[in-house]
Amino acid sequence: MKKSNWKTRALALTMAASAALGMVAAPVSAGWYETNGNWRYTNENGTQIRNRFEQIDGKWYMFDGSGNMMTGWYKMPNSQNWYYLREDGSAVVNQWFYDPGKGWYYMGPDGKMDVGWLKLNGTWYYLMEDGRMCSSWRQITVDGRTDWYYFNDNGSMKSNSWLSYKGSWYYFDDKGRMLKDCTTNIDKVDYTFDKQGRMVEQSASLDIYNAIEKALLAAHPGATDAVANPTQVTLDMLPDAYGISKENVASCYGEMASFITNCDLLLVAEAADGKLNALKEQMEKALEKQKAQFEWYGVMGNTERCAAAKVVTEGNYVALIMVGINDDDGYDCAGDVAIAEKAFRAAAK
């Protein structure tokens, strides 16, 4: 830290003279002085600054109870306000600050560390509870609504734009919210997004699945999904998860329960040319595999689901139906499978 050399030399001479006379050393004029490696400051009134911030030459400094200039992170007592003081003691004000090993922070015009939403030059950022800038996925509640947002490596919020992430495409609206469980028009093209926000290719299989789910939800007004805590079953998952060859499938859409203790599975597949029988056979084997995994585990309606589950065909489509929605009266899996089969046959004709 660069301080006035002539003041330091004058101070040293004064302190030496005072020590020879047995007096306590003290600064003789306003300004900075160093004691035992610590920098201190006396104002024009001759008062040593202690326990407070002081603005000196346009910069803010913090001094502890002994009057020593502080550096590094500082939390104001009885508050949640954090400040950062550089090695020269000056507070970081109204700018970004990078703390190695931790991340980026933004210190406001009063030097306080910002948290929550921050808009700079028309760009939105989000600072987490500990002040670190968010640079990935973040679930945030705004005005009582909870949505997923994505922040780029530089912290800027993604909005009105696409994101390719782990093999799937996502879209974020003008408020930065990830679209999910909807079909919407983007640049004059309709796109469909599943419950996890992933874009799904529009297909007859998806239309049939939606018809089945609509019928099940109509029978259970309090339910939100046909499958409990659903996650999408993709075409690439079929071989390893269910033993279904991709070459037998022209299109598909399905969802399974994300809980490993729940056997819910609803899968609709369109057979490739000449592959209807092969697809039906593999779907039936997949159903038996699913039963073997869950029928012994009789919680959450698994026993009832396994007993009622079936594979059905209509036209060139095959559906594996293993569902059961829990109402106040419990499970009626046989009834739910019957509702799903009826809706499947009507939609697949």
C-alpha cells in the first residue's frame, strides 16, 4: 500500500523523540501512519478512526476497534451486509469482483455484496444466497411462481433463446423462464416441450400419449400427471432399459416414474414398416421385465399396477400401459388401465 513517505519519516522521528521522553507515541497530524505493520488513519480533527468506515480521498476504508485498517471480507455486525476490502484497504464499490476459488460477486454502489436479481446494462444476472454469481441452471421463485432459469458462463440470463444441454433442446422465454409441458409457436414454428422442458419431436405417438393422459386426468381431477413424478422415456433408452430394438420403432413417446420404488410406465410406440409383430413381442417382454422388478415390492400400488398392466395394439401402434393414480379412495389400477386402453384405441385409429 503506497502512503506518503515524508509523513512516514516524520512520524518515525516524532515517535523516536517521544519514546526518549517516556511519552506514548501518537501521530502529529492528520493522515495515514503505520504501527506494528498495521495501517491507521487520523482525521483532520486529530481523531483516530475506529470501528467504522471512513471515506478517504474518494475511497472507503474500514477500521477495526484498534483502529487498524482491515482487508478481505468483512461482515457488518448485526446485519447480513458483506463487503470486500482490497489489499490496500479500499472497498470494492459498484463493480464485479472475483474471489479465486469461490467465484464472481457484485458489490453495489454502497459497497454491499448484492444477492438475488441484478440488472446491469440491460442484462439480468442472479447472485445466489452467498453472493456468488450463478452460471448454470437455477430454480427461482418470482411472484409466487417457481421456474427454471439458465445463466451463461458470464452470468447473463438466457432469454428468448435455445439451449442445447446433454443431448436435449430447451427454450427460455422473454422473462428467462424455461418452457415446459406445453406447445408454443417460436419464429412461426410450433414446438412441444415435455414436463422436464425438453423439446420433443412432434409425432402421432406423442398425440396418442397426450390423449391417454387427458382421459386419465379427466377421471382423476386432482391429478397432474398420468405417471407419478414422470421422466421421459426416449427412443435411445429403449434397447438398454426395455430390450426394444430401435429399428422396430418409427416413433415413440413414453414416461416412467422417476422414483425407483414406483413402477408407473406408459409407453406408446409406432411400429416401423413390417415390424408391428416384432415390436409387440418386445413390448410384452418389457412388461414382464417391469413386473418382475416391482410386483414383489407392494408399496405405492405396485402390486395392483402389475396385476392390471397390459400391452395393447391398434393399427400400427403398440401401447404398454402400467398406471394407477392414487385417489383419496386408493388405487383402481384396473379401472385406470381400462380408461387408458379406450383412449389409446380411439386415438390410434
